[in-house]
Amino acid sequence: MNTDNRRVVLAAAALAASLLLPGLSHSAEQGSDLYPTGYVFLDADDRPLPFQDRTEIVAMLRTAEIVEQRQMSRGVAGNLRVLLDHDGVRFKAVVRLIDVNEREETGSLRMVVKYRDSHIFELAAYELSELLGIGRVPPTARRGAAGFDGTIQIWMEGTTPEDIMLAEGRLQPPDRTSWWHQKSIMWVFDALIANTDRNQGNLLIDGDWNLWFIDHTRAFRETSVLFDSAHLDHCERRFWEVLQTTPDEAIRERLGPYLTGRELDSLLLRRGKLVKHFAKRIKKHGEDAVLFDLVPDSR
Ligand SMILES: Nc1ncnc2c1ncn2[C@@H]1O[C@H](COP(=O)(O)OP(=O)(O)O)[C@@H](O)[C@H]1O
Ligand SMILES: [Mg+2]
């Protein structure tokens, strides 16, 4: 299916979904205004899933039967693409199985650093993105396959990774303000979670030019350093509010099942640093020069 046809199908699916299932059109925005707008989760035949609520999707990811699984051709981590079946509703998902936990010596000082590349961080990223109200990581749950522990994430039908858009000459967002606003949210989120792997294959773009963040298996480093701080000039106003006001305890409680104590401590240290960083910038440059309001795509 070419892109134009696909957009028409998706738009029709969104319309059908909102007519058939009252309230559905708002379901992808259930958490906050920062959620991607208009996205409808689809089944394996591009029809709207009868469950759109994220908690329901997570429940389905946990329980629906895995009827097919195969190694993914794209990517290096050995993920599986699976087909799930719940009472005849079939939908796709990706299962991440990677779980590397090593200590290695680096540099001339031969310092020992910890290296953890784990499927569990995808779930931690999803939970944090929900807790903070940005809703940018696709619904994810704990579930293994092929005899291994893992995490499972809904397959985002109708999205394309940024690197493919670029290679195909299609990376031309119609609303550049909305585009850069969403990127700014991503940069703050990545600094918060110490993500060392935000390449363009790990950013999905949907038919409405919403950005979705995936592949966080190399995040949640044990460091208080804010990576990529050159990108931390601006912050979305509501994101700034939750960054300041979400209690440490709420973060510990939500991510405690997935992160070690040190990973949690580091996350909270980075949160504190981010808050200081933006408070300083606001004091120096004024609120209007630093904060912005995410505008939905204006088309
Ligand atoms: N939930 C998803 N929905 C749609 N495509 C996905 C999803 N997860 C992964 N992909 C696709 O698979 C590719 C590889 O997955 P990723 O999690 O990035 O693994 P790797 O660690 O191998 O890079 C991504 O670049 C993207 O094209
Ligand atoms: Mg990747």
C-alpha cells in the first residue's frame, strides 16, 4: 500500500472507529493534552482494535494468545514480531528479549562501569511516559516468548521510523512548530531517562506526524549526568509542571518493579538536575523564551 492510500485507510479507520465506538477518538489522549492526537490502534488487517484504552491494550498484550512469532529482520537486538489473537481479534506486537548485564573496564584508568541492555527498560520507559502524562511510548507489558523473559509492545501500524522517512525523502513535516515541539519533549524525556540510543530508527512517525518513542533498552543508566544537554533549551509548559511536581515516591512506586535502587536514585538525581537547569534558564531568559505550549498539528 502506498503512503497516500495508507493515510486514506487510516483516516477512514479513525472515522469508523469514532462512529462505531463512542468516545474512541479521545482514547489515545486519555492521559493528558500531551498525548499524541488522533492515533487509532489497529489490528493486523488495519481495522481499529475494539480496545483502544491503554490499560486494556496492556491487558491484551499480557493475555492474548501468541499464534505466530518470527525473528525481526530489522534491528540488531533479536526482537520477535508476534501475532496475537484475542477471541478472533488479531493484532501484532514486538517482543524484546535482550537482557545483557555486564561490568566492563574502560579507559586508561580501567574504571569498571556497568552496562545493562535490557528489555525491562522498555516497560519502565512506557510507565514513566504515562506517569508524566506525555504518553509517547506505545503500550508495553511484561511478557516473554520462545522460553525467555521479555517485554511486549503493541506494533504501531501505520507508522514509519524517522530514518526510513528520511531515506525515502518523505521527512517533511507539514507543521514545523509542532514537529520541533515534539522533538523538544523527546530530548527532555531522553535526558531524564539517560537514553544512550535515540537514533532515528527509534522514533516512529504516525500519519498525523505524531512522534512515538521506542527502543529504550539502553536507557536508565546509573549516572546523574544529563546527556545531550545542548538540546535542553526549551521545555513544554505542562511537562515542566509535572517534572517539578511529581513526587519522588510516585516515581519510585511506579518504576520500582523494573529498576534497581541505583537506577532509581540516578533517575531522581537527573530529574532534580533537569528542574534546576530549566529553573536557571527561566530566571535568565524569562518564561516565554524557555517554555512553550505543545500545539497539535495544525492541518
Ligand atoms: N512497537 C513498534 N511498532 C512499530 N515498529 C516497531 C516497533 N518496535 C520496533 N519497531 C521497528 O523495528 C525496528 C527495530 O526495533 P528496535 O526496538 O528499535 O530494536 P533494535 O534494538 O534492534 O534497534 C525499529 O526501528 C522499527 O522499525
Ligand atoms: Mg532500535
